[in-house]
Amino acid sequence: MAVTGIGGLFFRAKDPKSLADWYLTHLGVGAPEGVFAWAQQAGPTVFQPFAEDSDYFPADKRWMLNLRVDDLDTMLAALTAAAIPIIQNPDWDSPHVGRFARLHDPEGNPIELWEPPAES
């Protein structure tokens, strides 16, 4: 017996419908109203608790959502066109781990976009 993957991510929101619409519109995450589940592509998932004093994401947040993307540049161009602020730091990127960018949803929750390295 083993866990086979993450079955869902559940969190509180001030305006759940508006926030769900934002994720679907800008990140393609979630499912349209009336659809039960979002079918995602198979791929790596990192499950990693961080030290209480980590500075990897904001200290006032207990979690950060990391979303795997297949074309970071195109995603960032779309987010920029929608006037969504993005943070990039070349020190975050590595040929062995991939490329990263960060943003926040309308309720201030941290999101990290991750483009894993191309398989050779």
C-alpha cells in the first residue's frame, strides 16, 4: 500500500469563487465550474517541509504553492500582459534543477512557477 500522488490542495480564501477563477484564468489551474477535478500531466512533485525560520518564502505564510510549467517564458509573458507582478532571480535557476519565478495570488498567497530541466 502506498500513496500514489496528491489528490487535492484545499485552503481557505476570503473569496473562494473569485480566487478559483483567477487561478483558472491566469495559471490554468483548477477546473471550470461544474467540473469536479483538474486533470494534470504526470511529472515530478516535490514534497518538502521547510524549517520554521526558512527565508525561501514569506515568513508570514505557512505554505507556498509550486506549480510545474512546460514553458516558463510564455507563462511569464501572459502574466506580465495581465499586469501580474513577477519576481525572478537568476540565483534560483540551475541547469540541474530548472528555472523558477514567483508571484502572489490576489489574496497574497505565494506561488512558485517551476520549469524542470529538459530531459536529455
